[in-house]
Amino acid sequence: MPLQVPQRVPLESAAELALGLADSLQAQGDRQTARALLELIEPVERDDRLTVRLADDALERGDAQRALRLLVRAWEAGSLDSHVEARLALAALAVGLSDVVEALTDTPERSLEHTVIRLIHAAQRSERVDVSGHGSPTEMVFALRSHLRILSACGREDLVDVVRRASLGLPGIERALAGLPSTPAATRELVKIPLDDARAAFSRSWSGAGGEAAANWHWAVAREIGVGETVLLLSPWPAAMRALLGHARVVTVSSAPGPGVEIIAEPEALPIGAGRFQHVIAADWLGRALNPDAGLRELARVLVHDGQCHALCAGAAAPGDAALTFSTAALQKLATRAGLSDVHTLARKASGLPAVTAEADVTLLRAVRRVV
């Protein structure tokens, strides 16, 4: 009688089990649960497959900043996977970290992905890159379209436009990019705005605190915004500011319907993807939030790398029905907690003169969002 020796069946790792179950959930159309499962396992398993899957999901949803955070963690842990490096370069390109893109694609021949990302980055800078020997023209065109589709989902429609305008000499590139949304890149050219005209246009629609100080603030902010730059304008009275922002691409948000309002939202929950705007202007907006900390975090979230946050809030001496008032110290602390840097605050009387906290009709904030 033959002897049978039982053999142990090796158990699958937690990462393999999670990936298999996530595939099954996605096949059933439940992407949210699949994502939640991978997010539960990824921090403890540290498997490149989990990180890349979550990063790709974030890129598909247009959240390049989350994808960057995930991929940086894998990169710093010593990952040697060229796909992780290429995906990190793509996320950095979407966010606007030019130095990181250049460093990661310094040897574009490492993979077709590296070559394509380097090519897009070069087109953005009006430079030429030799792409010969890095795949067939057909492969290059399909890879370009795939990468540009992701970049467009992350709000970088300007990169689609620069590639379309570049003379790449690839057959069929125009047809391949025809269905992707594109927007001309901002020129960053500043415009001259007469102060008296600005005050008159502002005062016709502004019903908040600050008077002349608020008008001066808006004039100064409008002069910092270049032609074609993206601006998110949040205020109960956005019409007061639209007249000075005709040179920019503006989206207006308010908590109630009104003239010029495009999106209705609460300060703590903006229905806008991360990293979409070069400037955020919040005029008498944070004071309407039940949680100003969450409100300012939302403003930081929707800014691109090196994007600017401009906020006007009611001060301690403000008349009217402002729900919350702010000191300069409070704004400074909130901005720092939201991850903003280069934070500057001012207190002003309604006349525009400097004020101490107790006498301030408005407090002003200017800060910069830096992703890393």
C-alpha cells in the first residue's frame, strides 16, 4: 500500500488576495469597495502592485496629488520597478513638478513610458526630443494618447494643446488626439487695471464687509493673475469680482443661487477635483463655513502646485451679519494647518488703513500651495 505524504499548499500573500478580490469587485462594477479594500491593505503590505493600482485609480479619477503621494512612498522605499518610476514622472508632470519630471526621465530610453513623458514635457517647454529608436511610430502615438488622456483627466488640458501644436512628425497624431479636450496654456501676461474703475465695478455688487479696503484688495489680487490662468472664485457676491477677471478662466462658486454663480456648494465640500486652479479667491467665504479649518483645506486641495490662495474675511469690527470673524493669527494658523506656505496676513479698517485685531473690518490672507 503506497504511502501518501500530505503537502502544504502555500498560502497567498495578503497583497495577492486583495488584488484578486479587488478584481472581482471591479468586474461587478463596485470600484469604490475595491479601492477601499486596497487602501486598507496597502499601508501594511507595501507591495508595488497595490501602490500602482491605487495610483492608477487616482490618476483616472483626476487626483494626481494623491497618486504622487502614493508613488513617492514606493519610490523612497527603494522600488526598482521602471513602471513605478514612469508613473511617478507622469503624476509629477500632472502636478507641475518640472524638476522631478526631468530627473526621472533623464534616461528616456529606459521605457516607452519614460520617452513619452519626456516628449510631453519637452513640448511644454518648446524643446525637441529625439524619439527615434524608442518604439514604432504607432506605439508612440497610442502611448501619447493614453498619457494625455490621463493628464487631461487631471486638469492638464493645456498639455494636450501643446502636444497638438508641436511638430512631432508622428503619422496619425492629429487624429489620435482629436477627441481629447484641450485648452491653450496660460500666457501669465499681467494686465493693467485702473484702480478707480475697479473700485466702482466692485462697489456696485459687493455687500460684504471691508468697503474700500475690500475693493483695494480685489484690485491687487486681480493684478497678480495672468492672462488665461485658472481662477476659482468663491463668494456670496461673485459678480462684484468678475468684471476685473475677464482676462482669466474663472469658475464661480457660492452657497446659494445668484448672478454669475456656476456651482452651488458648501465651503467644507467643494465638488471640484484636486489641483485644478492656479488661483483661489475666497471673498467673505470662510466665515460662512461651519468648520473653517475644513473650508481652508478645501481651498488648498483644489490649488495646483505653486498656486496662490487669496482670502478676505470679516474682522472683529465688521458690521453686518458675518457668521464668523477672524484675526490674522487665526488665519495664519488655519493656513499652516491646511498645508499652505509663504503665509501672509493683514488687518485693515474699512478705509484701507492698517488696523489692530480689535479694530479690523477685514483680515486678508495670501498663501501658496506647494505639493512637496
